[in-house]
Amino acid sequence: PVTLMLTATLDDYGYESLNRLFGGTRNLLVSAQATRPEPAWWSSHCDSEEDKRTKFLDLVRHLPRPLIIYTSLHSSEKSTNVSTALCWLQQSGIDAVAGVAGSTIPAMRKAAVEGLQINGDPNQDLDIVVATSAFGLGIDIKNIRSVIHLCMPESVDRLYQEVGRGGRDGKASASFVLWTDTDGEVAEGLSQAQLIGAEKAWKRWYSMSLGEENDGIMTVDLTAFHEDVKYPWGDMNRYWNMHT
């Protein structure tokens, strides 16, 4: 059997883990790194959500576009979420925007990508997409000029990967992080959730295995859930299903 694994980011720990899990005598690592200009990095602590809103709208008015805005949450009221950020923009007269989260249907996700690429119907062009981490995997838009985090990413890996959505055409890009003390608490909570245990993992695996099968191909529903999951459409449920 041959196993081929592809990734845009791989550290030493991850490489050692893969060697341990996929042991063999003929392992081959091919690294094709491409030099890209580093983005301009900026961050600002905000005293409150209102302070964050003011700084955020000022940034949006000055930053080059297309622009991706990331939040940690989709709908929770504990910290800035996708719907709140969209409201801030629309109330300021910025309407060439779209939102993408874990529960967004594929057609809307595709429309968001094509809108940022500005290669379709001009009426569907987008300046900005507000998203959770769900708008990351498999997204390759070369002309993103700026990335704003309205949150504190729970890991350096997440921050660097999402900032890496900008400047893929080799031209300059900018990264801004706007965060409050509450955002720090949210990030700490997310970073502490490391293990779900074998029992819950098997429950998740079983619930996902109930997906539709067509011509030998299984379609897995990443919003699948078992009786212990309170918010099946939440980002964290999707996150754990993907990791399972």
C-alpha cells in the first residue's frame, strides 16, 4: 500500500507523528517550499467591543482589498462573531460582503471564493468575506491583500495559516489582530480542549458513518452529532468531527 500525504504546513512534531502512525521502511519526504514576502504584522488590544468596532471600521476604510476577516465564533455572543462583524460593515455602508461559517452551504462558500477572485459576474464581486476557520481549508485566492482577526487565535499555527491566505500572488499584504480580554479568554478555552477521549470519539465516528453512500463513495456529514452534543451546527462540533 502507498500513502500520499499533502500539507501546506508541517512542523517537526507533526512529521514525527506521521512517521509513527504510518511506519514503514521507505518513507520519502518531498518539500517544495516557495519563498513569499512576509505580510506586515500589526495588532492592537481593545478596551471593549465598541473600541474594537471603531478600530475595525477605521482599518476597513484604509486597508487594500480584497479582505478576509476572521472570527473564532459563528453565533456565540461571548465575543465577536460572524453576524456581528457583518452588521458592523453593513451599517457603515459597506455591502460588497459575505459571511462564511461551518454551516454555510457549499454553493454560498463557492460564491464567496469567486466573489473575492473577481472573475465572474461583476454584480457578484466581493470586497470582503467575514469567516470562521471553516473558510480556510482548500481556499486558494491569490489576490487577497489584507487579513483581519477580530479575535485572538488560539494557536500560532492557526494565526499563521489564516494570515497566509493573503499575498499568495507574491505581492505585499497586511495582517491585523484586534482583540479584547474576553477574546483572550475564548482563545484559552479553545486551546485547552485537546482531547475528547475514546468513548466520545467512537460516538462521533459512528454518527458520521451514517452518511449517504453512492457508488462506493461515502459522504460524511461534518455536522453529524450524538446525544452528548448540544450545538450540532456549531463550529466546535464541526472542528471535532474533522479531527476525529
